[in-house]
Amino acid sequence: MAQSAAVAGGVIGGILLFVLLGITAYLLWKKFCHLLSYEKLINPVKTANANAIFQDQANSEIQLKTAVVLSRSRSVPFIIPPTLHGRDWSHLTNEEQVQEDSDPYMIPQSGSRSSFHSLAGAYVVGTINPDLYKFPEDISETDFPDGNIGRLWFSVEYEQESERLLVSLIKARKLQPPADSCSPFVKIYLLPDERSYLQSKTKRKTLNPQFDENFVFQVSSKMLLQRTLKFLVYHVDKEKKHHLLGQVIFPLKNEALTEDNKLVIWRDLEKENMEPPSEYGDIQFSLSYNDYLGRLTVVVLRARGLKLQEESPAVGVYVKVSLMNHNKFIKSKKTAALLGTPNPVYNETFSFKADQTELDTASLSLSVLQKTLLLGRVVVGPFMYTRGKELEHWNEMISKPKELVKRWHALCHST
């Protein structure tokens, strides 16, 4: 009986020892699998960097070296956090790692950790190019052409019910004063009324004033589109004298002015023509020729010093643009008629079909009329028809294809 008990005890002890050895072997195998889980990654994306991050969380020297390597790269590693492990990632390109299995991963240790410690249990699947997420640069603040004398920002809004035109003067940049210092202010006119204006505050000692001021003009909706905003930018010197730095002319026609549409606009300053107008007035327009399309473009900008017919001042003034060839009429176009001003602003563009071989025999006639009365006229064209400034304007247009060439011309009264 005692012998049987001894045999049974030996068998049970052997079984327990076998089970204990099996459990120990399983735990050792489990730990070994955890250690090898990082080696299962096929890592064509900077393998040296990834191994440096994940090999040993307790090794701060390796983490520091990895941080230096990553900081030198333009790309930013894109990491899958442990909470998203087990999902399939596909459609990756440019040597990016794809996860297709769901092996167990090591859980990060608790306690204080650096940013690199938080990467434990995660792996790199690609990189992000930071240049793709930069905000586009505002070229209006940086792109100033040669000869620029300053730039002005403003906004325009119209309240239909109260018939009020709201003008916000925002800022000016790169002003060019006659002296080293600049104390600018702005006068705002609503043409054709040049007797009254609204004025901003003076900003002391700055070439880049920030105004942020609001102004109100009372104007009916019927007359709104015949009005033009005029901004005159001045500098005040130490002796309190005013020096005109430039102007901006902004016609309100063709603008969708509503309470729900606040237009924010910037315009480059122009030098005001300080010369007195000629006998019959002057006209300003731009010419451009597109040699590829065979198109001659005329932009009628404005006129000044016109001698209006006194008995009918309410009759509109318009410009008629005619294309001629060998002094034969080809085609004509007209601007809108503006009422009661000797200084109308048009800003209207016309285009004519003209082959490049016809430029030596073609010409343009611009006539300013008040109803049927001719107030003045100017002809630009080749040497066959013109001389002086009119010939220079035509030749400059040909020498600068696709570029708008702007000039003032004196009107004459010949028919």
C-alpha cells in the first residue's frame, strides 16, 4: 500500500514539474516574440532612423541621435499610434510601409516619457511634406513693380435702403515721399463732385500707414454707377506743406455693390498729371497688340479739361473709338455716356481684329462727343498718319506685344 502511494506521488510530482516547465517555456517564448515584433517590419523608409527610435526606449543617447537625424530631414515621419494597430493600410506609395498583419505590440511604459518614448508600439508608414501645407503668400504685399510709388487698400459697400456708399480706407504701403520721413493722409472724392471731399487722419512718420477708417457718401442708386471714387494721398512736411504722392481712380460702374458684397480692393498709386489741360482737353488711354491672336486692344481710361456745351450740360459725354485702314472706316465702338463732368472716367476696353501686316496702314481715331457735338479728337497710328507723341505711342505698342501702354494725349478740334 505504501509502495502504491509512493508511485502515485511520483507520478503527480512529475506531471506538476512538466506543467511548470511548460508554463515557463511559454512565458519565455511570449517574451521572445515581443522582442522580435519590431524585426517583422519591412522598413524601406529610413530603417536606421526607425530602429534608432524603437530599439531601446530606455536609451536616451540613441533617441537624441535619432532626433538630430529627423530634424535634418525636410520630411516629417507619419506615425501610426498603438490605438490604431491591427488595421490594414493600403494605397501607399514612395517606399511607404504597409501593415497587413495584426501582431501584438508592446505597451508603452508608464511614468514620465519624452516625445520619443510615446512612439513605442508605433511605426512609420510614410512622410509628410511640410511645404504642401503652407499658406499661400499674399503677393499684393510683396510684388511691387519697378517704378511703383505706393499701393492703397480700401473696401466699398453700398446700402440700398439708405442709399449710402460705405468706403473703408484700410492701409497704404511703400509710399515714396520727397523726404526721408513721411506723414501721410488721404483725401477721398466722389466724382464728378470735386468741390467736397472726406479726409483721413494723418499718420506720423511711416511709409506704410494703417488707416482703418470708415467714410460715408450719400448717393442715389440711379446715379451710383456714374460715380467714381478718387483717392489722393498726401504727405505733410515739417512746415505743414502738403505734397501729393499719388492718386487712385476707381469707377463704380460694372461693380456689384450690395450690402452682401463688400469689395476689398488694392490699387497702385498713379502720378497725377500736374500740367494744365490743353485747349480742348486731354484724353488718357492704353494700347496693346496681341501678335498671336491678331487683336488690337484699346482701354479708354479718362479725359480732363473738356469744354462742355454750356446750353446742355446734362447731355452725356462719350468716346467713340474707330479703326481705320488706308483712311477707310473699318469699325467703331462707343463708351457709356457720362453726365455733366469735364473730367469723365470711363475705364472701358475695346478690341479690334487687325492682322500684323495691317499695322503699317491702320490707325485709331478717338473722338470725344457730347451728343453729336465734337469736343475733341486724337489719332494714333504709324508714320503714314501721325507724328510726335501719337506716333511714339503706336510704336511702343508694337515693340511691347501683349503689354498695355498707357499715355495722355491732347485733343484737337480738326475734323
